[in-house]
Amino acid sequence: MTKLKLLIIEDSEDAAILIVKEIERGAFEVELTRVEEADSLRKALKNDDLDLVISDYAIPGFTGLEALAIFKECGRDIPFIIVSGEIDEETAFAAMRAGAHDYVTKARLKRLVPAIERELAEARVRSERKSINERIQKLEKDQTEELRKSADRYELAEETSTDGLWEWEIETNEEYFSPRWLEIVGLKEDAEPTYSTWASRIHPDDLDRVTSALTRHLKDNEPYNIDYRHKHSSGVYYWQNSRGVAIRDNNGKPTRMVGFIRNISKEMEVIEELRKTAGRLATAQRVAHIGSWHLDLIKNNLIWTDENYRIFGIPKGTAMTYEKFLERVHPEDRDFVHKKWTAAIGGEPYDIEHRILIDNKVKWVREIAELVFDDKRKPVSGVGTAQDITEKKSTQEELGKLSTAIEQSVNVVIITDWSGRIEYVNPVFEQVTGYAKDEVIGRDPKILASGETPEALYKELWDTIRAGNTWRGEYKNKRKDGSFYRCNTVISPIKDDYGKITHFLGIQEDITERKSAAERAAFMQSKAEYLAAHDQLTGLANRKSFTNELDKLIKEYGKEEAAIALLIVNIDRFRPLNDTYGHKAGDAMLIQASSEIIKIAMEPYRTTRENESLRRAAVSRLGADEFGIILPGTDCDEAMAVAEKIRKRLDGFTTKDIGTKITASLGLSIFPKDGSSADELNIHADAALLRAKKLGGNRTHLFNPRDKELEEMRTRISDAELIQEALDNDRFEPFFQPIQSLSDDTIDHYECLARLRTKSGKILSPAAFIDAAEELNLIGAIDRVIIKKGIQKQASSRAKGASLSLAMNLSGKDLEDNTLIDFIKDEIKSSGADPASISFEITETEAIREIAVARDFIMALREFGCSFALDDFGVGFTSFVYLKELNVDYIKIDGYFIRELDSNPQDQSFVKAMTDIARSMKIKTIAEFVENKATLRLLKQLNVDFAQGYHIGKPAEKLLGHSLN
């Protein structure tokens, strides 16, 4: 085993041990000295027993090149080999040119032992050659025969050397070439070699470079050591190294030159391989969008590869520092990157993703780094990579969106392999089927089969998708609990980059509810059509259907003499009965009365007639207490007989809930005598009905053109047209009457009152249209207009920062409208109004007539934030018992008790009683019809909370001190 005294220049003890272990595998017994800074290196180089120096390139405080310079200063002629993992190709070549004997990467340490053996052999040759040259010079200087005696030894050394020796006597131009030289050049020993022979074989591209180097050495004493291509006598070019030194006289004139040539083809192959490796590395980095870098933390010197420059959009070769790198980082990520780098310097891992900004274009990079620390754990350098992951990030975002879309899809998503085994299901699959994901992964989708789908359908499905096509269809599946569901299904094949089908993607839409909804919708449509044509209470045709039927019969009869009788039946004084006994009892009475009317009306048509379709009676409910009867093919006498029979049947009619007997009035018109259209017949039958009521009721009246009631009917029609036209053209407007607080005499809120503006601009009060509106069922539409405009006014004032509270009226019919509550809530929400500043007024009689309905209505809007007042309070006076149940916020004392308050002690007692009871129930009181100061003063004494009336302010378009616009 060969002993080897080794000096290693390395800051890492672990790296040094690794190198020693590799050398010891080559049958060397190593005696190691390790240094890691300049002074220790100079001291160690004074040791004459050293055989070999190995140096890392990246050493804290100085580089491998600086170490090489110190080595050369000491004049030691032993092998100097660089072993490093952080040196690039260009730096390696520079080190070789500067005098390093070889270069080995830490990644390829197996090359180290052969390199050491070769360099030690060459070192021995150099040492022997040096010794011989020194002796020759000494002999030449002393001109003794000792030079001749050492020739044999010289020749021996020459024979054992791998280099070829040449000598040139400059003054005499004599030349000498050793046998090894002839062998290297490819000449026989008996050949007569010359300088010209050698020079003629230098590659034409290298000749000028070689001759110039030789000239500079002779003239300026520059070192002569050059690599070039030389052609062997076989005709093949190989790499050759020529080096030499000129011997000069006392005047410095060259008199003789001695040198060596060497075949360095193998070394050049290694260098070329390194160059190719570096090229392949650069290509790989470019293809993978990965650049590498090295940062000297001591000198703040940042070295980048070409790909790093390209990634960061910085011109190649630009001197880089950490600060310049940080400038390229996206401003929003800069602090994050700096903190991560600072943490890495402290010993934490550095593997981050961040954005960089190039010409306002954002790119994503991933950076990984490792830091090198000295023995004191001080960071001295870092090496790392930067990868452009912009495309990957974009793909990840797209995949993330796709994954989110699938996970959050409202449809079932299933992915199977080629054989149909389930590999993925989304959360909706679990919700719809009842199976957990873990229960179905790896199983066949047949677990969902209902057993009702034909096998032919499954065969068609698989034939389609395995042929690379998409299948669409609908079938029934079975849930885990055994229940069924229907689904629309789309199954598509998923292909790899080579077009091979690898998976199948199934998307199922659960249409169970839709199917049920469609069936329900068909039912509801049918029901809606029925309800649109029929009265909900009695099941009879409604007014619209009744009129359509009358039009149809008139067209079918045409100008035939056979008559059509139109009979209108009205229950006398039905409303007071309904108010007294309640809607429920009233409805029951109407149902039973309608049943009796139908029996009598249909009786004449029970026998078979020639034209059955034209001889069929039609009975309809036209209004709350009004019925219509069409008697086709009936003359006046027959119609009067039917009418009288109905009247007599209803005369004294009672029910178990209404003990009071009732009567009915009937109006009759005949086609074509009393009209040629349904409208005319209706108007005239209505006029006849009014005449019957004017005559005292409980009678039948046949239309007579002389009846005054015809003009009244025309007036009703005119009123209806006026109201409808005003609704259609938005001419119902809110007027505002102030309500004063009696505690501080300020205006607390306003009551919003309906007014109708005619085409001419005239303002009509409710007295001109309210009765007609109620009779014609238009009061609800008017209320909605005023409520909407009042809410919008409150919202507008609120938006301007003003406080405005409004009270709006509701009619009795409004309480029966199930959609009105939602209408009010929607208007408040959409306008931005404050529900706490909005109250609604319901009359006492309307509230207690259907107290359950009123209570539910009030509760729904009070929970939303609105308040309620009971209007016209005290008319019935028994309504005190309902106050607690209705849960209102205000009672408005009816004007009957206020108009003569200042002169009527009894009214004062009533008002005081109402006020005291209300106050005990924490209900505020409002006095209506306040028309003088004396009344106002008395109201304060009686502890009434608010006052309203002409003395406070009349209803007006504008608020007090405010414009509505």
C-alpha cells in the first residue's frame, strides 16, 4: 500500500473525510493535513514531505484560484487537483490554465484515484526532469564533463517519461528529438525530424497561435505552454501539449531551448465531455425551465446560469446580487421572500413559490436552496435552483377550478376505470344515493341498478362509450335505502395523450323532484285553470266564466227567436248578517243557498230535449252575496216561474249558525228583447235587481227600460271605469295629514290618505270612489298603490337623513289577501324604508269581525318591525275585550266621541275610560276630528297621547314644511 501525504484545502471536515475514503479505496495509505484559510495554507506548504494538494473551489474567505496562486508562490512542484461541486465549466478551464493539474467534481469522485495516480507519475517525471535540467545548466555553466556523464541518466528518465523531449541550439540551429518525441509525433527512429516537420503537422487553425506563443517566449520571456491539434503520421489529428523554456546568456539572449511535447487527447476528451455535460445541463435546464445559482454570502456575489437570466428576464451576464434579485420579486411577495431567506440563513429549509414581475407581466417561480455553513454555523454560501412554474400554476388553477366545480356540482359525478370500477364520486353522489364514498370506491356502478332498466339499454351504453363516443339517456336508479330516483345521465370517455380510453366520466342529474314537480305542475295548472274559472267557496262558475258562457250561447242562438233568460239573485241584507255572525257562518249560508238555487234552476232541464247542449242552465256566483243564472231556450214566463220559485225557496231560509231568516231579490233580462250582448243583458238584469231592492226587496223584477235604476247602473259602470282608468294611469296619490304629539306639541307622524286625481286635475276624496271601489273589488288595488308610494316616501326621506313616520290604512278585504303581507315586506326591503317608522290602521269593526285573521295579519307585520293602530275605536265599545288579543300599538278614538268633547261630559267620560284602559295596556291613544283649541286642551287633560284633525292640519300633498317632490 502506497503512503500518501495529502494536504486538503476544505472548510468542511465531512467533505474532507469523504475524499480521503475515496483515495483509500485506491490502495493509498493517507496521512492527512486539512486547512481552510490562506495563512494555514502557506504554513502547511512549507512541509517538504507533501505528495499531493487537493482544494475545494468555494472556500470561505478565498477561492480555489486564490489557493492555487498561494500554492504557486511557494514554488512547490507537486500535483494540485481541484475537487468541487460548485464550479462551472468555464471556471474549471480557467483553473487548469492557471496551473491546476486536474479537476474532479464531487459528483464523480471515482475519477479522483486515476487522476491522482497519473499526476503523481507525472510529478515524478517533472521532478526528475527538473533535476536533470538543473544539472545540465550547471554543467553548461561550469563547462565540465559532468554534463556528459549524466546523459545516460537523462536518457533513462526520458525513456520512462510519458513526454517527448526536444532541444534546440538556437545559435547553430541544431535540433534534438527524443525517441518518445518521435513516438508521439508518429515518426520512425531512423527518420530525420526537424522543427519544420513538426510545425507542418499543426492544424492550420492552431498554427499561428503556436508560433506566436513561441515567439513571445523567446522575445518577452512569456511562459510557453500551449495546447493544439497535431496530425499523427497516420493522418489522424490528436491533441498535443507543447511546453518549454529558453536558456539565456548573461545578456538575456536565448541561446538554447529545451521542451517537451505530450499527447493530451484523453485529457481533452474529458474536458470535451465536461463541456458536453455542461451543454446538456444547460439544455435540460432550458427545457425544464430550471435555472441554478450560487451565492457567495461573504462577497455578496451571485452567479446565475443562462436559464436563470432568462427566467427572470435579465440580460445574460449582468452582475447580480441578492438585492438585484429581490427587485424582480413581485412587490406583494417581496417581504415574504425576504423573511423566508432570512429564516434559511438561520437554518430553516428554503423551498418556496412566489411571483416575479417582468415588464408588468406576472410569472410564478419555485425556488429551492441549500446553504453552506462554516464550523461556527455561520452561513458562507448558498446554492439553489429557480424553476418557472407559471404554466404549472395556471394548470393547477384550472385543475383547482375543475376540481371545485366537480366537488360543488349540483349533479352526481362518477369516474370509473376502463372496466367500470368506480374510482371517484363527488359529495352530491353521497347525498343522492345514500352511499358513502368509501362504500363504492372499487365497486361496479351496478350497485345502483333499479332492476327495471332493460339490459339492452346497458349494452347500448357500453357499446357507445367504449367506441369513444358520449352516451346520453335517462333511467331509474336505486338508493342505498332501497328507494328509487330518476336521473338524466351523460357518460363520456376520457383518453390519454395517445388517444387510448383510460376512464369514463359520468354526470347524473337527479330529476326525481323535477318529474314530481312536473306532475305537480300539471295538476296545479289544471287546478289553477279550474280556480280561474270557478268560485272557491261554492265551486260555481265565476263572473268571467259566466260571461263567457253567456257570450257563447248568444252566438249559438244567433237571431233565433228562442230566448235566453238572465237572472241575477241577491241575498237581501247579507252583509249585516255576515258582520254579526261572522264569515264562517255567512259562507255556510251561501253554500247552502247556492245548492238550493242550482236544484231549482236545473229542474226544467232534467227531461230530454232536442238540443241538450243548448237547454242546459248555468249557475254562477257573481259576488259576495250575488248569483247569476242563465236559462237557455226559456221565454219570459218560464224564466219568471223559475225566478219566483227560487225567491220563495229562499224566503225565510235559515241555517243552524244563522237563525235569522233571509230573503232574496231577483232581476231578470231576456235575450234578444233586453239586449243583444252579454254586457247589455248584465246591465239590464242588474238594473232590474236594483229596482226590486228599491221596491223593498224579496221580489223578482223583469227589466223595464223606464226603470230609474238603469241610470244608477250606468253611474256604477262609470265609477268602475273611472277607478280602473285612474289605476291604469297611476292617478291615485297619497295626501298627508299630520298627527301631533300632545306631550310636546310636535308633529309625531302623518296619516297617508288616498286621493284620486282626475284627467282634468281635480282631486277627489275617498267619499267619491270608496263605496264603488269596495263594491267592485278594486279597493285592494287602491290600497296597494297608496301603501307603495307611502313606503317609497319614507325611504326617500330616510335616505336624505330625515326622520319620517307614516300610518297607512288597510281595508277589511286587505286582511283576506294572503299576498299583501309579502307585498308590504318586499316593498320595505327593496326601497330601504325603515319598518319601525311605518304603521297600519285597521277599523275596529273589520278587525273584530274576523279577529283570528286580523290577529295573524297584525302579528306577521309586527314581527317584521311595523306597528298597528285600531281605527274608529269605540263604535262597538265591546271591542275592549279584543285589544289584548289583537296586540295593537295605537287605538284611534272615533270622531263621534271627539267632535263635541268640549261640551259633552258623557263623551269626556268615554274618552277618559278608553284612555285609561289603553294606558294600562301600554297602548297609545290618538284622537280623531280635533277641530278647535278647547278640544285639544281637554285631550291633554284626559292624557290622550296624540291628536289629529283640521285644527292640527288638513290632508295635503306636502308635509308641513316639506315638499313631497
